[in-house]
Amino acid sequence: MEGTLHKWTNYISGWQPRWFVLDGGILSYYDSQEDAWKGCKGSIKISVCEIQVHTSDSTRVDLTIPGEQYFYLKAINAAERQKWLVALGTAKACLTDNRTKKEKELQENTEALKTKMSELRLYCDLLLQQVNKIKENDELGETLESTCTTFLKTLEECMQIANRTFSTDMTAHSPPGTPPLAAIKQHKPDNPAPGSNPPSPELEHFEQPAEGDEKYDTPEEKETKQEQKNKVDQSQELPNSLETNAVQLKETASGQEETAEEDETQKAEDTEQVETFFSTMSHRFSDIRLDDDNGIPTQEFLDSCYAIVPVLDKLGSTVFAPVKMDFVGNIKKINQKLMSDPECFPTLQSIVLHEVQGGVAQVRNSATEALLWLRRGLKFLKEFLSEVNAGEQDIQGALNNAYGKTLRQYHGWVVRGVFALALRAAPTYENFTAAFATREGDELKGEFINSMHRDLDLYLPAMEKQLAILDELYEEYNLESDEVV
């Protein structure tokens, strides 16, 4: 939802009209609808703020994060305030419900796991009791077999739930009193012969003993087996010990070569497994397939633009917030044009040509103007990432160089001051690159930086090619602007 609300500024200016936009659980405001492209002046997260209706003023609503942020707002009339209250309440409820749903699912799955663990312990106890009774009544053999089957089935169900629901760290901690799972052998024991010693009532000993185990041999059987073993050993002796040694050396050398090859293969596989933000993005410029006439698919391009926005967050979510809002605002304007008639605007070129023919390409807030600024923002990111990919470890310097090459000439002294402030808050090279790790600890691997360069080598050329195509389009129709903001 979006519209005009009056916001309390200070005791000098009082209530001032502002353009408010509620999107994605964030309420942002601008000086006016026409100036929205400049970036928002402030925002508040609805899920964590309190929505308070004024007791005496039927047009006023207060949004507060106690001790942090306050928005005092007034609508045009009571009906308009009611619309905003519904929208704000719905946004807050949806976000809260989502969190509650996840927590509820986690709690239900945890309870299911605990139940299965309880069953598992019960069958363990029954199994141990029945084994001890085997020597007293061999008719319990069938009962034991049934219990073992149920025991193993319960264990399998338990592990399925654990693997589906919990991470490795969570499943590593069993509930108190749970027998260690590593000690449980998934083998069905045979029924011992009547009169023989039963196995030890420990779960580790339930595994069937290997054939020929001396534990079950009589003295006569031991002697016979030893004689047979000696005869076999004598018949297998080679007449030439030198030949044996040569064969052994040859096999050892061959084994070492195979081991070395396996180590290299494993090392290569480990290297390939290191992924970064740029290889796991939901949409990438390098995945876009251009039309025969170099037409850039509108939806895929916008999706790729949305996917690169987190780079700004990694530079500093607070100081780069105005840049991010401007970036996202331009994407939304182009998307609104696309949604107005998706079949007519399959490519970015089709949008620009349509507005050129309609004489509105250079009108304020047109899709063509939004694409102009979006293109400039992408060039800024491309230049910055190219510097990092080239080995520049001074993030502040890389940002300053990229800004000077792309955006600085279009900004007045006020906006330049904002950028200067943002540049001073730039992170270190180590913190910035570590933010691109997709799994915790990957940034510590020796191949992580090489993997990031590998992914950027694929990502940046595709991004540069599409920006070059747009440059030619704007130059052909004289759509460039020297306007300073």
C-alpha cells in the first residue's frame, strides 16, 4: 500500500505531508511521490514496532519501537486511517504468523523425535530382558525376533525424522537417558542353541560373531582348524622369495601411484565444492540468454538485479540504505511497466522503444528513466567488484574509484556527501569477502578466495555485456541525461 500521510517532524515544522510506501513488511517514506526515485528518508520495520491508535484524534496512528524509533502519523480522514491500520496490521500479523508457524513446526517435530526416542528406549529394555530369558524358555525366540524387528523399524523411523527435521548439530544431542545410537547394531541375532551361554546383555554384542570365531570353538575344533591352517600356509609358500619381494615392491609402487592419483582427485573435488554467493545466486546475469537481436529478457534481468542487491547490505546495511532504496525503487518502476502488459514488454528494449514512440521516455518516473539510473547503479557495482576481482584489498579505495568512474558526475554536493559518509564506513577486505561464504567456515578454506575470483570471472563479463547493449540503445535514441541530482 502507498499514499500520503502527514508526519510529525519537529516543533518548528510540525506536521508535514510525506509519501509512504508499505512493502515487504517495511514502511518507508519520501518527500513526495515524484521524489521517490531519490531514495527514502526513513523506514520502520512493522514486525517489531507497536501500532497505537490515538485516543482522541481519529486520524492519528503512532508507530513506535520503544527507545529506538518513533513515527507519529496522521491520515487525511478517519476512513483513510482505517485503511492504513488494516494494511499495517495485516503486514504485522503475516510476519508474526510466519515466525509462529516455523516455531510450531519445529516444536511438533521435536516432540515427534522425543516420542520415537522413548519408544526406542522401551524396545531396548524389552530386548535386553527377553535375551536374558532365552535360556529359561526357548519358546520366547519368536517374541525376541518380533521385538528386534520392531526395534529396528523404530530406529529407522527415528533417524528419518531426525535427518529430515534437524541439523547435524541438533541430532548429535540425544535426550537424557537415550542409549547411544552408535552402539546399536542393525543385525538380527540368531536364536542361541539351548543350553549355550547367552550373549552379554550389552547392545554392542548383538552383532553376529564372525564365522570361525574361537569364542564358540571347542578344544578339539581349535586343534583341527590350526592343523588345516598350517597346511594351507605351507602350500601357499612361493619357492622364490626374491620374486615375491619384487612383486611386492611393484605392487607397493603401483599402490602409491594410485593413492597419489586418488589424493589429487579428492583434492580437486574438495576445491570444486567451495561455493560463494555468486555461484549460488537465485538469478545471475551469466544465466540470461539473449534473443537473436541481443534483446535482454525483462523479467530475468530484473530478477538478476534483485539478486545482486545483497552486495550493498554486505557493504553496510545502514550507511548504504539510501543507495539500496534508490536501486530497488528503479527496479520496481520497470517491473510495474512490465506488469502493465507482460506480452508487450518481453525485453528491456521493447519497453524503451514503446516509451520513445509514445514521447514519454524522458518524462520523470518513466521506465526508461528508471532503467537509466538502474544501469548507472549496476555500473557502479560492476566497477567495484571488478576492482576487488583484480586483487584490490582496500574496499574503501575500490568503492571510491568505482564511484568516481560511474555515479559521481551525476550527483550534486549533497548526494556526494552521503556517499562519502558511506565510504568511510566500508568494511575490511576480510569481513567483506567472508560475507560471500555460503556455509559457515568456508571463508577459512584456502580455496575460498580463488573460488570467489572464479565465480566473478564468469559473472562480471555477462553483466558488462548486457550493460554495453543498454549503452548502445540509449546512445542510439539520445536518451542519456546530464541532469545532476
